[in-house]
Amino acid sequence: MSDTHYEIRLKGHLEPRWVAWFDALSLTQEGDGTTVIRGSVIVQAALHGLLRKVRDLGLPLIAVSQHGCQQQH
């Protein structure tokens, strides 16, 4: 099984308290007024669940980028 790394960019800043809601993913407030959520997602269904959480926050989604796979042995 492999993890795929994603970066999800949102318009607006999320407070650090939201990090628990996004499990093991990191949240970074960027200087351009966006928040970037980064981390590994094991299966496609988990990515869809993550995007539902983003939708529920009500912040506009700017981009979703895939940043390669990391093989687990």
C-alpha cells in the first residue's frame, strides 16, 4: 500500500485549533491569506472525506495538489 501526499489550499486562515479535526495533517497559515493543509492520504476515500470536511468549514477551496507516492513495505 502507498501513501499519497496532498496539499490542499484554502482561501482564508484556519485557526490552529482545527488541526485535531484533520487528524495527522499539518495546517499552515500562509502570508497570502491562505491556509495549506498537507499530509499523506492512504486511500482515495480518505481524500474525499477530507474534502467533505473542507466543504463543511465554508472556506473557498483554491487548489488540491498531489505530490507523489511513498511506498510502504
